[in-house]
Amino acid sequence: MILKTKHSFLLLLAMMLFMALPQAKAQFVNPVMEHDGADPSVILAEDGFYYMYSSEVSAGEGIRVWRSDDMVNWTLITKIFSQRPENVTYTFLWAPEVAYINGKYLMFYANAAYGEQEKTQICVAESDKPYGPFVNNRILIRSFDSNFGALNADVKNNIDPSLFRDDDGKNYLIWGSFNGIYYTQLTDDCTALAPGATMKSLKHGTLGLTGDWGKIEAPLVVKRNGYYYLIASKGTTVNASSASGITYRLLMARSTSLDGTFKNIGGTDVFSGIGSDSDKMSTLLKGNDYVLGPGHCSQIVKDAKGQEWLFYHGFSKKADGSWDYPGLRKLFISKVEWDRWNEGWPGILPPSAEPIEMPTVDTQAYCGDMVKFIYNADDLKAFSAFVNAGNPYASAIIMNDIDMSGVNDYTPIGTASVRYQGLIEGNYHRILNLKINRPGVERQGLVGTANTGTQIKNLVIDVSCEIIGGNFTGAFIGRIDGAGLIQIINCGNEAYVKGGTNTSGFVGCDTGVSLYFDNCYNTGYIDGGNESAAFSGWGIDRLRNCWNTGRTMGCQGAGDGKWFSLARDYNENKNVNSYDVNSANAPVAYDALDGYSEEWLADGHLAYFINQKAGYDAWLQNVDADLDPIDAHPVFLPSHLPVLTDGTRYYNNKATSTYTRNTTDGRFGTLCLGYPTASTSGAVFYEVAGVRKNGSEVTSLVVEEIADQQHLEAGKSYIFKATGSQLVCTYYNAGRPSSAVSTLGLVGNLIKDGVNVAEGNYLLVNNQLRKVTDSDNATINLNRAYITGLAQLPEYQESAGAKSVAFGLDGSIVDGISNSYENQSSSSLYNLAGQRVGEEYRGVVIQHGRKVLVK
């Protein structure tokens, strides 16, 4: 290029000088969010975004979930628990903390009634995604409850949970209260209290800070260079009468062990002097001329360069210089710089009006504008237009059930020239009322044309939808062109689908990729031409744990007399535990189930059958729920439950009750379960494995410790050794008669206090039997195990294998199951749970050790 003017030369020189200068780095100014960001918790999720969770502002609103790709600019994307789980009983949801553990996002939060210190509880729920839905909500801690016996009887306002994992892999829940900071151990997956867990205080492992000093909250523990650093919040905040009365601030202390002694920078024990109002913890951050009441910090978050950041809330100034109080608690972010002020201690540069260099982030390529959150029909249409405009790698995250009512111009995602290659994450939602009516037009469906890399997950196309097209029509994908891998996981089609050649409930035609289906179902009517099928009209490489009940027209016959009703180009090598159970797809439906009937869908039989073949719970079903279209057949929704059987009926294992039994640490007791357990705590369990004899005299009971207490069997008898003051068992409702805890069939069970144990019976001492003598204080006590009736078991020898033994109160014995029938009085009948039953009982029962059918 020839420069023709002086101006051109000067312009080029200026550009060269600009390029040679260091480029200005992006900056931000606090606060980074003007909305209410109270009690923030921040994580970098597996999808490459940062997520922040904040307390709900008003009762019933739900915990807020925000998203960012730079840690500074935040967008509200959803609210969690605006529809409360059934065990959330109090008014407010506060202080969420989210952690990624074993492939699950766990949300810990406080459920409280404001101003009522006894009405607080700490809960945990889980999700496959950082934005929910969060399910399996359970209560970990209650104020004034029996989780820890008398230990927490005086602890008020248990709130603000946080999670800490020590170097040895043990997990701890730490929380604040009106009586100090406490912690307890959690299970490896952090979803429950560890067996035998006790409640401890950070004050030398003891309980009971009182006075104003006891009111301390939002604890965070960070381990560094051998020290446990505690960061917590204290002081008046939103309940102050004026801005000048706000004293809320971040404090810190450290210790060489988790249970203390915690000391300040000067080396003073910060929790000494119970009842003192003086602050002995060192100050990490307090209010200044720019921020008022800074506190309740998040976990420390590292950016791509390893720089650490702390998020917290506070009040800021208005344009006129007055404080924005009372008002919204805004979000602030500050660098954490170890050794900034004192050797070995964290320091924070107080927020000011000075710009701060942005955190360095390294978000994944598919983040930012390439991920679209779909809340409604307009969002779905806009996403299709965005992809078809030349963005085939875009991903859609569906946040609600999407109702397409009134939409008559839906254009499928992906075209013959722009073939879709992204992720559609359904989040267990449904597409409703989608109507595509283009007879004779190819490539019709939710996605018109797809290519390598496409994934569709956790999505149902509802029975209210209707998809009509030409060749290559499928409810999910019309046609696949390319090579590579495409996956469809946890998806269901219930829609009517009509088309020409290659019509299907999922993929009309696959022309070259490896096409994998996992845990998918079709109940829709497929009205297609030649080479049509339930899952793919042409080309399939794996169909695993899938089922079809829909009528499939146009499926191609094979030489062996079977039809490719599940997928064209299909054989046993590509089928893994998948079934067509619609006998109308004749002459022989491929892999039909012998004896199948419609009842299999509703009563849980189909889910149980496929799960048994799969070796794990591929399908879930709330069998006992009202049979609406979702509950009437196996689903993959996390709100549903695995299906179990007692041999005669099917049921889900929904936890329905918790049984608490008072115990004494170190004492033995006995228990027979009428229902299978979900979990136990407060005891070590043993299973009867036989007896030993000296001649004809029984000398000891042989027991084996049970390593996994999470699934103790119903109808079996167990001995337990208490590890605390209470034994807590949570039971699954198995649909059996009577109560959850059997009062019959216990090993040595004698349920009435104050009754003397007769001589000749046995007392269990340190897992050894000895006869009761006059010298024993042999009054029956539920915390000790007394064994009766062993002399009636001559068949037990030292070589006997493991065998569970149940004893009735009258000395009758249930020692096994045989297949003979004996007509005796019903007074000796027991059901399979070990419970005595009356004459009105029908079914399979145990009668003096034999399996009996009562008609």
C-alpha cells in the first residue's frame, strides 16, 4: 500500500506505537453486584461457569442461583426450593453452601424461623447439575432435637453450614449458632452424619459458649501449613436500629487441631473467658468509609493463576454519600493475600473506590454466548435460530418444562448445511404441546439434522406433542449425517410421530455415526413407512436398558421372522437389556418379555425386571403414588425411587419414618426390623452366625460385625452395641402390615422393663453367652441383650454356617424357611418380617420354621 497523505502516515505511526505499548488490563470496582447477594457461596462448576448461591430475600422465594464466566459479572438464572421439600418446615432458607462431591453437587443450607432460636435445622440436598434441581433433601442438624442426645439441648439457632475436608479425607460439617461454633463428622459422600458422629465445639472440643460471644456465625475453616484457620462473622447487621449501629465483621483465629486451642495473632486463646463480650479473635475485615458490615464470606476461590478471592456481602454508599441501609446487601470481592499483614496469616485489602484488576479466568470454549438457558417457548425458538444461523456447537440448558402451545412455526434445530453438534441438557424437564405439521418435508423433529458430538440428556417429549413430517422424521432427531459418536441418555418419547421412510420416536435415520441410547423409553405411536422403528429407523450401535410399549408401524422384517421394531440394523450384539413389550409389533416383537402385561408398567414389575438385568437401578418409579402419566411407568427422574420387591409385590423405598431408641454407650441391645433400613447411626450391628457348645450346653453366641449398615434386611434379627445415647434407624416403607419396628421376633427380646430373667436363660456379655445366675442383677433392660430358647436348638453345631435366628416372646423359634406345609394354629404364624400375624393374614408366612402358604 502507498501512503499518499501526511495524515495516513501519522495514523499508521500512532497504530504502531499503540501496539507496542502494554495493553490495559480489565478492571472492576466493588461492589460487583447491586442485587441482594446475602451469604454468598461460590464454586467453579464442571461446566466451566462460576456459580454463586445466596440466601432467599423473602419467605418462599427460594435460594438464588447466579452464574458468571469472569467472577465479577453475575446473572440470576434460577431459584432453588421456591417449592419447598416436604421436610422443610420453617419459614426461611439461609446461607447455602454448595460443594462438588463424588460427581454430585451438594447444597447445605439452614432452614429457620426468624427470631425463634429453637426452630432451626441444617439440611443437605443433591443434584447432578450446579443449577439443580436439588433433590433427596434431608435434615442433618436440628436445634433442640435428639440427633446428638443431650449434647445440643442448649444450642440455639444452628445456622450457616460449611464443609471442611481434612487431609486424611474425613469430611466435617461446621456451623454457627448463638452458643458458639460446632462441627461433626459426615460420611464419605457428605450426605449424612457419619456412624457414631458426635457434636463438638471449636472451643477445646467442648460445648457451650454463652453471652454475646456465643453469637458467632458463618464459619469457614481453611487448612494451610499445618494450621486450621477459622474465619467467622460476628456483630450486629440487618437488625441494627441505624447504620451507625452495624458492627458486623470478619474475624479470624488459628489452631494446630480442629478442636482447638484457637488463638489470635497475639497467641491468646480466643474462646477463653466464657460470657465475655470482648473480641479476642483477630480482625480480617471490618467496615470503613466504603463498606458497611462486611461479612459472611464464601469459600476461598482460586482463579486460573492461583490467586485467591473471597466473596462477602455488605452495604455500600449511595450517590449522595449516605449508606444504603436498610437495603440490599451487595456482593463484594477481595483478594486474599497470605502474609500481607502478619506472617502466616491471611490479609485482605479493604474495598475502596480504586479499580482492581479482574481475576484471571480460563472458562471452557463452550461457555459464554455458546450456552443458552431455555426458560420458555420463545427461548427454544431463539436457540434454534441461533444454531441455524451458523452456530452448530451451541448448547441448550432447559430450565423449565417448555410449553409450545400456540407455536405453529417451530423450526427444527440444525439443517442439512448447519448440522447440530452441541448438548441439549433437559434437566429432567418436558417439552409440551410441540406441534410440527409438515407432511412430506424431510428432517423434522426437535432437532432436524445432527452431527458428531451431539448429546441429548434428561428430556421427555410429552404425549401432548405431535410430530408430522416426510422421510427422516423423529421426535428427537430427524436425520444424522457424519461420523463419530452421538448419545441420547435418560430420554423418553410419548408423542405421536408420523412420517415416511425412516420414522422413529427418537432418530429417523442415522447415516454413519456411532449412535448410543442409554435408559430411554418410547410409549408413542410411530406411524412410519419402510424402515421405521421405536428408537432409530436406520443405524444403531447400542441400545442399553431401554424399553418400548408404543405401536410401531412400518418396521422392517428380518429373515428369521423377527421384526426390527426397536431399531433398524439391529441385533443381539447391539442390544443390552432392552425390550419391545408391545406384542402388536408382530409377528414377534424383538426381545419381548414372556408373560408381560400392562400391569408391569404401573406396578413396578418392568422397572424391577430391567434393573435386575442391568445390575443397578437404571429405572426409578414411585410405585405407591397416584398413577399419573409420569408415575405409571419407569422413569429416570431423580425425584423418583428405586423399585424393590418382597417376592410378591413391588414397592419403592421411600423413607417414611425414623425410629429412635434410647441406649447407653457400650451396652448391647437387640432389634428385628419390620422394614428395610435406609440408614442407621449410634450403634455397631452384629449378625448371628451360629452358636458354640460344650457338649449339650450352649457356651457362646457367634456373631459377625456388619460393615455396611445402610441396608439391614427386614425380618432379620440383629444384635447391636451402642456407640452413643441413641440408636436412630430410618426405615423404607415396604408396604408390609404392622408398624415399622417389630416388637416380636427379636433375638432375646424381652420388651418389658422390670421383669426378672429366669435362670437358665443367657446373658450376652462382650459377645459371649453365660447363663443368668442369682448373682446377676437380671432385671430386663432394653440396653442389654438377653438370649432365650437356645437350648431348643440342638441342630446348631460348632460347624454351622452363618444363620439368622429369631425368637418369639413365648420361646417359639423361627430358624429358617423350608418348603413343606403343616396345618397348625395360626397363633404360631409369622410373616416374612418376623412379625406374628393373625388368622386374617393371607400369603406366604413362616410357621415353626417352615414356609407356609395361607389362602
